Amino acid sequence: MNRKTTLEQAISIVCQDREAQYGSPEDNFGVISALWSDYLECNIEPHDVAMLMALLKIARIKSGRYKDDNYIDLAGYAACAAEIADRCMPVAKEEGDI
């Protein structure tokens, strides 16, 4: 599988299939973060959920058994994390900005 196909499949899953089933990533990961926060007794944000799910996919990739689904999902979780960060996290200032 090449990078274009991987990204196209991630787009299809994240922007169509999952969105229709579970709503926006921010809303869905918000529910998950609330549950994880209660269970772990620490604050987990929606962005953390996306990053932790990406790490889960990386762990599966490290198992040594190739499955293209892991790479597709990893790209999807990275995209969701970027979107949530864009909406909810402060913008990093460049050196020299006031």
C-alpha cells in the first residue's frame, strides 16, 4: 500500500464512515476522555485520546505482523488529533513573536 492510498482510506474512514457512526472526533473523544478521566482519576483531554489511540496503533505495528489497517488508523488518529488541537489548544508562538 502506498502513502496516497493509505491517506485516502484514512480520509474515507475518518471523514465519512466514523463521522456518520459516532459524530465528530472532538465529541466522540470528549466522551471517551471523560470516561478515561474518571477511571484513571486524572484529567484526560480529547486530544490525549487521539494521541493514545495512535500509540495503540504504533504498539500493534511494533508487534512485527504487518496489517495495513494499523497504518490507516494511525493516519486517521493523527488527523483527528491535529483537528482537535487546532480547535482547542493554544497556538505555539514563533521565537520573537510578542
